[in-house]
Amino acid sequence: MKIKRTLDRIPGGMMVVPLLLAATINTFFPNLLRIGGFTEALFVNSSSALIALFLLIAGTQITFKTAGASVGKGVTLLVFKWVLGSMVGLLAFWLADENGLFLGLAPLAIIAAMTNSNGGLYIALAGQYGKEDDKAAYPFLALSDGPFLTMVALAIFGTMGFANGMFSPMSFVAVLLPLLIGILIGNLDPEMGEFLNKGSDKLVPFFAFALGMGINFSSIIKGGLSGILLGVLTVLLTGGIGYFIFKAIGWNPIVGTSEGSTAGNAVGTPAAIAAANASFAPIAELATVQVAASVVTTAILLPIFIGFLAKRLEKQGGVAKYNERPS
């Protein structure tokens, strides 16, 4: 039975197949693997630990001379995704109907979904198609976690003020530390870095499965067609434009596309915004289910979209030419 060969033929297969399998189990048999012990620890609760290990290993391949490339890529991804999501949200505010909706979408949901990316999905896709400094860009993307950047956008639009306690610098440090430890190990002992790097790719299907155990297909039903539309727009706009930005700079465009998702923790953003400003309370529930639908839609669609783009790149030398050139 050629499992690996089959997965390799599917666009993003090493990521998307375990994720969809786990999402199916979580939707229809949610308690099947939640039996405690090693089983639940590996297949349900392991995503954070495995992603942290993946980051540490990626760090071992970063020299102090090349660390600047990771910072540049991370900041570029963070800024462009926030600016684009905010601008689309602002356009939605301007064009909203009497119910405060644009194409059935709450502008709040648009900003929350488009500015907050799925870090686990990025790590998996960057790990499959990119190189070490692409993976190491992730800690900067973690700055978009939660409602903070959504609040910044709304504050700039003049619809609300800043709220205290929505962003913790220590959260950023906690994400960055495994990477820094990896960089230290790799620079102190390149042989140790080489030893650790041999196992990095093997982590992808395992944390992809664990991520899938946090997805329930019912979110798509609750969010309706408008929530699916939000997910499609997030992939095509933030992912598609990220592709062209990275390609124009000379970086791997597939890595730029890997930001075209919505993070699971973005589901809580509308409620957090409503708690900070009661004027958003009437729309918070609708925005929540739309963001939830976007989370599921982007998790399914983005790896497929990237697989399609990667095949198109093959005619131009594929992603290998970007991974071989110095950053």
C-alpha cells in the first residue's frame, strides 16, 4: 500500500489529508480519540508541542547571518495581511446595507478573519514548500493572534478606542523562545542542528492531524454561504496577493500564499470586540459563526490552492529555485 506516494500526489497531501481525516472524526465521532493517555496526548492535544518542536528544529538551521531574512519575511507577511484585511473591512463598512452587512458579511467578521492567520497551517505549508528562514518567520505572525490587531484597525477607522489587556508581549516571547533556543543550538553545534533537522518533516502529518481535531464541519453549516464566501475571499485575497508580493521581492511565493488562512482563535475576536465596545454586540454572534466557517473553509481550501499554484510554478522551475537562492 503506497500511502506516502498517494499523499505526495495530492496537493498539500501530507498536510490536508491528516487534517481532513481528523476533522471528519471530530465532527462525527468527537470522543473516539479523546480517551486520555498517550492516544489523546498525541492525536488530540499535541499540536502546540509539535509546532514548538518544529520551530526549534527550524531555528537550528538559521545562522546569525541569515536571521535577518526571517525577520523581513515575518514582518512583511504580518503587515500586508493586516493592511489588506483592514482595507477590505473598511470597504465593507462603506458599502454595508441597512443591516450593516456587505454581501451578507459582517465587516467585523471580515477584519477578524482576514487579519488573523492559522499559524499551524502556515508552519506545515512553509515546512513542505519553503526553507528554514520561511518557517522561522512564524513568531512574527503570532503577533496577529487574538483581537488586538482587529482592534487597532477599528481604532484607526474611528469606530472604537484601544482596549487594555488584549495583547501580551510575553505571549510573543513565549512563541519566539523555542526558535531562539534552536538558533543557539545550531550556531553552537552545526552537527547537532543537522541531526535534529533530519526529523522535522516527519512532524507535519502529526500536528496536522491534531489541528484537524479542533475543526468541526458544523461550523460551515452555521456560518452559511456567507461564512464560506469569507473563507474563499480570505484564501484568494490574502493568499493570492501574498503570492505576488513574495514573487515580486524574489522570495518563495508559495510561502507568501501560506498566510491565506483564518486562525481558530479568531472565532473569539467578535465577542472580545463586543465586550470592549457594546455597539458591536448586535452583530457579534453573526460575525462569530461567519469567522468559524472561514476557519474551516480556509483550512481545507488553502492547501489545495497552494498545491495548484505549486504545479503552475513547476513550469518556471518550481519552488526549488527560490529555496536554493540566498535570502
